[in-house]
Amino acid sequence: MRLTDTLRFARDAATGYPMRTTLSVLAMSIGVAAVVILTALGDGARRYVVGQFSSLGTNLIIVLPGRSGTGGFNPANAITSTPRDLTIDDAGSLRRLPGARRVAPLAVGTSEINYGGKLREVMVAGSTAEFIPIRNFELAQGQGLPEEDWNRGSSVAVIGAKIREEMFGANPAIGQLVRVGDRRLRVIGVLKSTGQGLGMNTDELVIVPVSLAQAMFNSNTLFRIMIEANSRDAIPGTKDRVMETIKQRHRGEEDITVITQDAVLATFDKLLGALTLAVAGIAAISLAVAGILVMNVMLVAVTQRTGEIGLLKALGATARTIRLAFLAEAAMLSAVGALVGYLLGQLGAFTLRQFFPVFPAYPPDWAVIAGLSTALATGLIFGVMPARRAARLDPVQALMKH
Amino acid sequence: MALIELSGIERRFLLGDTTVHALAGLNLQIEAGEYVAVMGPSGSGKSTLLNLLGLLDRPNVGTYKLEGRDVTTLSPDEQATVRSTRIGFVFQSFHLVPRLTAAENIALPMTLAGIPLAERNLRVTQALKDFGLDQRADHKPDQLSGGQRQRVAIARATIMQPALILADEPTGNLDRHTGEEVVNLLEALNGKGVTLVVVTHDQAMGARARRQLVMEDGRLKADSGAADISNLAEISG
Ligand SMILES: Nc1ncnc2c1ncn2[C@@H]1O[C@H](COP(=O)(O)OP(=O)(O)O)[C@@H](O)[C@H]1O
Ligand SMILES: [Mg+2]
């Protein structure tokens, strides 16, 4: 029998029994759709977290006061009291460190901003000129903090988009004097609106020179020191040098924690990648189940069409012809199921993205390819047994079953 | 050379502990172009004989030569080719594929044999005309009467232009009138030289054949042709 005839024969046979055909196509499509949607969720989560971390800045090394037992990332370090504070001079000592492109100290606190009788509470970040480029913040208007002596900051401020909106409305903000705490500061820049993310929300932030912030909060400690390494490869070496430099300054005591965003990111990336894989594996089980269903459906088809198989043999069909016809039918059921499932899955992922726009729920290519090929392969493999059974039927016995 | 030459054929079936001799000690020659009716009581081995002739079944003992070639030793695929090209079947219960149209059912042996579509369409159109089915080409079997179904089946049996047509009680499911029509069609085919072997219960129909075989308990009880050689000469001559 010719290939086109085999395919047409298989197609007619499949459409001739709509109930069982629908059933197996449905089972197969649910399996494939599950793979597509679940991996879209898993990979979406991975991308979301990676994206959020990347938005903190690239090749970032962060120095926290206080020692961490494991050397890894431990949020508890952020609140434990520390034996020795990080100072502006500690940060300054890192400026000429090989491998470090930018260094910015960071002191934070809350204060009030006052302009034209309007008052509101704000988050104040005390830092230096390089803070904005390290954190990948963008300016909507004006400029960032000036390059100057870190210990003698000028009375200027860069404000977040929402603060500008509330304080100034339609009026120009650049060049205006605002009161922050007990200081009068000149607004020199406005940040672009970023919205809520994993990092701090800059919309309600006021950035001032670090020495000013420390004076404002009456403290000379830093919350963090941020270092941008020259490249991804430079991160480990730079991290060690940072550790060594601060240790020397702190009389040989390792009383700081140095974390790299890279390490945290890699951990999350691996974790969520593994999660996606596991989820894909679970979904693949449903594909195997669908394959077994296709096999059962085909076995029923062979029983149902025993008389027809006997007739085909009487009309001169070889065993191979009959095998191919039934195999083509099984392949067709799984191929259509896979296609329908793929479309359903993409539709599901699309719907997810519509409802959660920040969540990049795209199925990864490997999952789509693996899902589709698993569907086709199981359909074929599980189609072999029924096809062979059909081809081996005794024609006389088969003809009697009409 | 005879078209069919059976010698020492035995076909046994195991039913539980008992062996049924469906065919035993069967020797038979059928010349090309003959018209043979196989008769006998139910269970006498008529269908078994026909299945054997059609290469759907193999004997336990004995040889079957078709057109001088021993076909009992052929591989299943070679037998399929012989069935495809040399033999046409007509069954009591028509055996049409329900989801295929009349035209597609007629074309089925050609489709299975891998004959190109254009050639198939040409031959099917002719066959539909020959068997008075032009108006029924696109009808499914369940939209056809019994007589029309059997005509489709006969058209299908002849579409590969076989040398031998085997019909197992072809009128068994038809009323007398349509049965008559079907027999006429088969006889017309025989008139064009196709060898015809018909199994029938019907005495009157059997009598129309030029040669009658009567089976009993798997054995040939009577063979009108073997006695009447002149009859044979008349056909082949
Ligand atoms: N597949 C089979 N298994 C067991 N016995 C069979 C089988 N086919 C035929 N027989 C037996 O062989 C004998 C001849 O059967 P069959 O050729 O169908 O008779 P007929 O067609 O003359 O009615 C019967 O006794 C029947 O029961
Ligand atoms: Mg019978």
C-alpha cells in the first residue's frame, strides 16, 4: 500500500470511531499541555527570580557588617549586632582594589521630606556618585550625586518618582530646595519610576551623599558596601581581596560577610531549574499514561475491527501493510493529541501571562521539544503491540468475526 | 495444466481433545474457466475447502498447486500476493468496510496492492458502470440494499482481474430475486473466462453450475465433472 493511502486509511479509521479517537487525543493532549504549562510556570519562576536579582545590579559584591557562620547568604546577618562597624573609610579603602570597577557605601534610614508645606515620610539612602550606576538605576531628570569627597557631601538630593509627583506635581523639581529631616537640600535629580521589585522601591526613595545621611541619623556606620566587579570572572578574586582588605583594617578580625549576588543567583537558578525539570518529569508521567491509553484504544480497535483485518488479508494485504496501517493510526492519534496539547499549553501559558504580566510564563524550548517527541514516541511504541497483533491474526478466524 | 490441483489434502482441527477432520483424503482438479458448485450438508467442509483454495488456510497434509505452482509452501507474504493478483473472494455476509464508500470498497484491493490513484479511479468507474452502481459510488454500505452490497463485493472481487473467484454462499443473505441477479453476475464473469467456485446450499442454484461437487464429512462424495469429461472439453474448448 502506498504511504498516502496508508495515511488516509488510518485517518478514516480514526475518524470512523470518534469516541475512542477523541478519548486518546484528549489524553495525549492533556499530557503535552501539562508539560508545556508546568514548565512554563517553573521556568517562569526561574526567570522571574533571576530577573529580579539581575535588577539589583551586575557582578555585584556586597559587604555586610557581622560575620556569618557559613560564609553563605544569611539574612540574619542583616540584623545581628556587629562587633565592629563598617565605615566610610572601610568603603574608601576598597576603591582602588584590583577587579573592583565601582564602589559605593550605603547608609539607610527613614526621615521626613518637606516642601511647600507638604510633608511625608521617606526612605533615605546615603551613598556616593557610583551608587546609581551600580544599582542600574536610571535618572528621569537632572543628574546623580556629584563626585566629591565622601566625607564632605554637598547638600543635594536625588528623589524618587513618586516623591517628585507628590511634592511637586506639575511644577519643576530640579533646583528646588526641600527639607529632609533637619537639612535643606537642593534637588539635583529625579529617578525613573521602577515599581515594585525584589530590591528597594526607588519611587519613594531619597538619595543623599553618605556623610549627610550619617549626620542625619547621627551614626557613622554603614548598612552595606556595594562593589561592582570588572567582570563575572573577576568576582571570586575581588571577593577575596575585599575580605582581606577589610580584615586588615579590622585588626585581623573577619567580622564582615561578603556575599556575591552571583552565588545567590546561581543557587536560585539551579534550584528553580531543577524544580522545572522535576515538574516536567511529573508531567511526562501523564504522557506515558496517555501512551498506555493509546495502546489500549488501539487494542480495542484491533478487536473491534477483527473482521475487517481478515477481509484485508483476504484481499491480499500483507502483514506489513496491516501493521503499518495500525501503526499509522496510533501515530496519528498521538500526533494530533500532541499538537492539540501544545496549542492548549501555549494558550494556558498565554493566559497566565495575561493575568500575571510580571511573571514570564514561557515554556522553555527543551520542554516543548521533549514533550512533543515523548508524546510521538510513546504513541508509536505503544502502537507497535496492537499493530503486530492485528498483523498476526489468522485470516479465517478473523473473517468469521464479522 | 489444471488451474487447481489438490492431492491428498487433509485439514484437521483440534476441538478440545477431539480432532475434527474438516477435510480428508481430498483429490481435486479444476480447470481454468470451469464453473463449479460445492454442495453438501452443513459442517461437511465446504468453507474449509474454499478457504484452502483461497490461501487463507493451509492443509495439514497434501499439496495444492495453483497454475502449476505449489502454493502450500509459499511464505505468508507470497501467499498474500497470490491472493491479491489471482483470487477474488465473495462472502455470504458481503464483508464491506462500513466507513468506506462503495467506490472505495471496490478500490480496496487495488489500494492494498499499491496501484496508483489514477489507474484505480479509471477501473472503479468502469466497474461501477458494469455492475449498475454508478449512482451509488459515494454511498456507504449501510445506505445500500443487500443486492447492491453483494454487487459491490463482486465488483471488488473482480477489480484485480483474478483468474479465480471463490464465493461462499453468496446468495445466503439475499432473497430469491436478488440472489438470482447476483448469480447471473457471477455466471457472466465465468462466461468471460474467470474460473468460478461457488459454495451453495441451494439445489437449484447448484444445478446451474456445469460441475457439482458434493461434500460429506470432509470427503468428496460426488463429483459430476469427474464422470463427465465431455462437459469439461466443452468448457475448455
Ligand atoms: N477453526 C475451526 N476450529 C475448529 N473446527 C473447525 C474450524 N473450522 C471448521 N471447523 C470444523 O470443520 C468442519 C467443517 O467446517 P466448514 O468447512 O465450515 O463446513 P461447511 O462450510 O461445509 O458448513 C466442521 O465440523 C467445523 O466444526
Ligand atoms: Mg460454510
